Amino acid sequence: QVRVAIGSAFRNSAGGFLQRYFHQVDALRDLLKERGDSLRVIAVEGDSVDNTRDELMRWAEYCTLAMTIVTRNHGKRVFGSTEEPERMAALSYVGNGILESVHMDDDVLIYVESDLVWRAETMLSLLQKLGDGIDAISPLVFAGEAFYDIWAFRKSGHRFGPFHPYHGELLFDRPTPVDSTGSCIVMRGEVARSCRIIDNEALVGFGRDVWAKGFALYADARERIDHP
């Protein structure tokens, strides 16, 4: 049995936002269960002014999902999609709340932003690519036809761009080793337990720590998830 944890952060997420998330998680749980594997949820919640926390508990009960809720209040304003250091520090604090909640018996952590749209089959495909020198792996993330996460995805010190081929060294027939990725990372449990988001640089800092600790991080251009 492979024990999988899926970790996401939530703030002011009540309503249809949470409904979509748990429908996706429920489908993944069912797919894993067919293989004899298990899934639990790590929900890091903080700074909400709505009833996100209550709805998290209601959805977990409705889906009969094992869930750990971690409180991480950073007290900062609601940021837009900005790279300002204050936002990156807040994201780093919340993201480490997910990593710190991985158990010793969790074989895999799926770190995924809670607003993304993904298929259970994609997560399972990424999970199956772990091993053979790949300790952590990410799909590409799109907003429409444009590559979305041009902050965190980097290789050879250069960021990915919004348009094909996204990066001059990106491979399209096999996984590509990269400096850092974002949005969604499927990793071995040992990576999650050993590595942290450092330097208040969100998942760019995490990628740096992954390589510094002797692990290998890849992106797979054949796998795709979406930012609505």
C-alpha cells in the first residue's frame, strides 16, 4: 500500500471553490483505492474571514476523507498575483505548514495549490514517475494556452516563459531536471520531510533546498494542469 498525502493551503475558500477541490480529491482517493493505496488531506488554513474552516471539516466528513487541518495565520493582506517579498514570505510560511505536517509513514506528498483544476489520472501518472532518480516532479501549469507559473518554474537560472517552448532546455518526450517548480509538486515522502521552503522565496526556495539536500526535481511537459 502506498500512503499518499495531498496538501493544499486555503484562505477565504468557502463555496464553489472548496466544492471543486474536494470533488477532485475524492476522485483521486477512489483511483488510489482501486490500487489498494490510501489518501489523506493536509489542509493549511488561516486568515480567512469566511467559514472556510467549517466547510473544510464538512467536506471531509461528507467525502469520508481523513484530514488534518493546520492553522497558519500570517496576518497579511490578500495579495494579488505579485512577486513582492512580503507576499513570498507569507506563502513560504504557509507552504512550510504543509511540509511540516507530513507523517513518517506518508510515502508521497502531492503539494498542490487549492485553486487549480486537475484530473486524478494526472496525479497518478506523476506519482508513478517517482523513482529512477526522480524524487519530485511537476506537471506544466497553464492559464488557457499560456504557461502560468512563470515565477517558480526555472532551469539553468532562467525562468520559464508564457509561450511555447516555455524554456529553451525543456524536453517534451521525457522529464526535464529543473531548478524549481511551482503550483503542483508530487514528491517522495522523504523529500517532504527533509526539505523546506527557504529564503522566503516560496517554491523557488523549496527547489533550491531539494537540490541542496541531494534530491532531484523534474518537470514533465507531457503532464498538464490548469489555473482557472
